[in-house]
Amino acid sequence: MSEIQRVIKKAMLDHALDQRTIDDAEIPGKTGRRLQILFFTTILILLIWSTQAELDIAVSARGEVVLKQDIEKIQHLEGGILDQLLVAEGDRVFVGQQIARLKAADRDVELQSASVESLALRLDIERLTSLIEEREPDFSFSAIDAQSAELVEAQWQSWYKEHQKNESNDIIVGHDIKHKRGLMASMKTRKASAHKQLKLIEEQLSIKEALYKENVASYVDVLNMRVQRMNMTREIENLDEGILNEEFALARLEKQLNDQRLKRHSDYRMELSESRKDLQLKDQALIRASDKVERMEVFSPVEGIVDKLHFNYLSAVVPPGESIADIAPLGGELIAEVKLARKDVGFVEMGQLTKVKLDTYNFTQYGSIDGTISSISRSSFKEEDNEFFMVQVSLARDYVERSGLQYKITPHMELTADIQTGTRRVIDYALKPIMAAIQDSFDER
């Protein structure tokens, strides 16, 4: 190798060495710039994300699981003395199943008395109706027993005496009417005969007058015939007057008979009206007495579980309106009932989504149950020093899940309800302290 080549090679090696030294010195500066770019890029991405990302705003309230349908309190209207208790706490009962019976001795007596009084009024109504319609009464509707038979016999005797009295009064007046009619018929017959006689007398008078004109008969004979005609005419007039008087007397008797019938019928109708009014009142009392007897047997109105017995010993005195037993209905819809603080009620409205977390089932392991607000009380309630509104949450399901297994929820489980009242951007949360500080600074004097 020539000297020149060695010099050139050495110069090239020295140049390469100097270049490597310069590159090694520039490496730390490039790394720093890259880190700065990465940092600011990350900040920019987070800033953009915070302006777009939204977080739910929730209001939390404590409450418990309840049945949408309230516990059935088996109350008794009148109360009484407990005779039989047919169920125990925890028993399952069905609709219409008898759960208790009260002693009904006094109620039976009241019912029997009302029944007898009602029957007596019905018999009396039939008696009065038959007197008005002038027929025999029909008491066949009454039950066949000793007491009913006595009532029927008493009403029958009463009807018979009244019927006999009415018939007797009618017969007396009817006899007079019959006599008057017979007398009138006789007078009319006599009048007809008198008219015939008068006609004969007039014929005889006509003959006598003709003979007198021929001087065959005397004038005395003519006068005698004229006197006979006058007497017969007066007889007919007297008969006409007598017939008129008898017709007037007959009309008066017929009116008397009709008036006495109308009067007694009017009296019967007044009695009938009073009896019907009394029967209406008595039937109402009978219904009440019957209801009281029927209510001596207490039945379950729903299918469910006997939650509590308020009287668990015989001969217990049940006050009027008091609950004998409480029954929790089966198959009823479960809801969450929570107490919402008064300060939060303005943010809550119907239909808002809710997350329900049960204390019994840990939220991190069993999850939550979705729900929606279905009811908000119109007025507030106060408990000690806390004032709140009652809010009902409809649940999407009545169980929670873990590892593919379902766990049923039951009434009275305590819970926390997170009610979603809205959303807010992440940047709003970050800027809230800054904006508050700025606002406070502008408010200072």
C-alpha cells in the first residue's frame, strides 16, 4: 500500500470516529423531545376524551323490598269471641279457605228473631191483600215448622174474623137492597096492571058516553066511570112516586154498601202500606243479621302465607275492626320502596332508570337489579329529624345471579337505590373546582 493510501485511510477512520462521537452526543436530546411529544399528545387525547365522555349523575336512597300488593289484614267488622283458629303462622292458605270462627250464639238469636218478624209481616201482607181482593189467603209460601204454623194459624183466624164481620155487614145492607129491588119490581108490576085497568075504564067510559047520547044509559053511569078513571090515574101517579122513592132508597143503600167496602179497603191498604214499609226495614235488618252470622266464619280473600296471628288462643275477645291475621299474598309483584331525601326530590321524576343494590347480596358478587321510578309520593313524611318522600321502583326481575344460579329476593330485604338523574362530562367535574373558585373571586367585594 502506498503512503498516500495509508494517509487517506487514516483520515477516513478519523472522520468516522468523529461522526460517531457527534451522534452519541445527540441521542439524549432526541429521546427527550420524543417524550415531550408523547406527553403532550397524551394530554391532548385525555382533554378531547374528557370533553366527550359522560358520567351518570345518581341520587342514592335507602329502602327495602316490599310487595306491590299490601299485606292482607283479615279484619272482622263487628268483632266477637274467638271459637276456632284453623291456621298457624307460616301456613299456606288458599282463596276462600276458612281460617277462624267466632262464637255466634247471640247472632243466631238475632237472625232467628229477624226471620220470625219478617215472616209475620209477610203473612200479614198476604192477609190484608186477600181481604182487599175478597178471596181466601194463600200462606203456602211459609216454611213448615212449629213456629211458622203458629203464625199462619194466628193470621188465618184474624182473616176469618175480619171476613165474617165484613160479610155480615154486607149481608145486612144487601138484604135491604134485595128487599127494595123486590118492592120496586112489585110496584112496577102493579103500575103495569093499573095501566091496563085504566085502558079498560077509558073504553067503558067511551061506551057509556055513547049510550048516554042515545039516551040508553044514565048520566050517573057516565059519572061513575069518570070517577073510576080518575082513581086509577091517581093510583098510577102514586105508584110512579113510590117507585121514584124506592129507586132513591135503593141507590142510597147501594152507595152505603159501596162506601163501606171502599172504606175498609182503604183501611186495609193503609195497613198494607205500613206493613210493606216495616217489611223493607225488617228485610234489611234480616240481611244484616244474616251477614253477621256468615261473618262468624272468617275466610282468606287471597292465596298466601299466614304472616302473623294477632289472636292465638281460644275465647280471645276480638275488638270490632281488629285484624285477626295478616296474610302475605303469593305471586305478588315485588317493588323497591325507598326514602328519598327532600333535597333530592327535585331531581327525580317518573320513569328514571335506577340501579338497585341489595344489602343481602353483595353488589360486587351478585350485581344489581335494573328498575324504573313508578311512583313518587305527593307529600313528604317525617321520621325523627329526617324528612323524606316515598318513591316506588319497579324491578326488572325478582332475583340476582351468581355463577349461573338465581337467588330470589323477598320482602323486607334492605337495599340502596341509585337513581340516575342525568349525565355530566368528565371535563365538567375537572373544571368544577376552578369554576367555583373563579365565581367566588368575582363575588368578593
